[in-house]
Amino acid sequence: MALVREFCGYLLGVAMCLMALALSGLAWLGLENEFGWQYALGAVVAGGIVRINVALPVGLFLYASNLWGWPMPQALAFATPGLVLVIPSFAVHLFTIVVGNPARRA
């Protein structure tokens, strides 16, 4: 049973990484469209330095509302999964719940 839980945790980790890459790309497009590539690059660099990426949900909201033309409630619902990725400790806590043991440090 422990092996199944660990496999599910690894599978969830891979899925979260793929989701993070896709959402980051969409957030980049939203920030670039609204503020220009300089601000988008500054937001990505600042998010990497301080490890709190507030620009991700903002960029996702801007992408959905400006590029796709969605109304505000749908754009907010689209940006909500990005909140999991705002602070990396949220993802670590989620993996700990699924796997059942503390996250391994390499």
C-alpha cells in the first residue's frame, strides 16, 4: 500500500510540474500583452528570487480576460489553480498529504 501511495505522489508531482509549465506560459503571455515583455521578465525574475510568485495568478487573469475575452468570474476561476503555485510550500504540503511522509530533500 505504501508503494501505491508513493507512486500516486510521484504521479501527482509530475502532473503538477506539467500544469505549472503550462500555467506559467499562459501567465507570461498575459503579462506580456498587458505590460510588455520587460515587466513580464521582471516578474518572473522577482518571483524566482523571493520564491513568492504573485505575478502568476495575475498573469493568468489578464490572459483569460484580455486575450480570450472571458468575463471576470470565469477569468478568476481560470486563475485560481495558479494560487497553489504562488508559494512553493503549498505544493510541498500537498505532496506530503498524498504521499504520507515528509518531502525528500536531495
